Amino acid sequence: MDELNYEELERIPIPEGLEERLSAKIDEWEKESLTPSEGEVARKQIIFRPQILRYAAVAACITIVFGMGYHKYGQNPAEQDTYQDPILAQQEAARALTLLAVNLNKGMEHLEKVNAISEKAEETLNEQLNALK
């Protein structure tokens, strides 16, 4: 029994149609392995489409729709040119620039005060360090 005797195996009669039946069964098994079941398809969809991507897609669509609506209906062309009179526009621009200059000067005054305090603190620190030497 340990040794395989090929001559005896060749003497065993092969039933009719065995080869065709085996080929058909092998083809059936291959089709089953290539065709995914419904459970496998559902699992693959879950893997490829996580829940957060669905929410992100919905949020992106809503954002696009609102953006397009704002672009179309949110802008009022009449408000683009606020002054019809050029002299009035020049006066308003001069007033805005004056206000900017005044506020900028106030900020510069505060900055100069801070710099003076910083210089005093630095001098005091240097004196203290020199005294320790």
C-alpha cells in the first residue's frame, strides 16, 4: 500500500462521462468564486464608502448650491458705485484717509511709549548685570 502501483490504477475502469462532469463542476466552482455574493458586495461598498464620506459629499453639495445662490442673488449691482458725484467721492476718500492717519498716529504714540519703557528696562537690567560682575 505504501507504494503506488500505476499499472493497477490504469486497470480500474473509468465511468462514462466522468471527465465532462468534473469539467462542468470545476467551471461551476470557478463561476462561484468569481461572482461575489450579495454580502461581499455590501461589505465592499461599506469599505469604499465610509459614512463620513457620504456626509462630506452632502455638505459639499449644499455648500456649492448656497455659493451659487449667493453669487447670483447676493450681490446688488447698484451698490457697487456708491457715489455718482466725483467731488463727493473725493471728499469721502479724504475723510477716510484722515481717519486712518489719525488712528495710525495714535498707535505710533503708544508704540513709542512702549519702546521707551523697554529701553529703560533694558538699561536697568544691564546695570544690574554689571553690578553682579
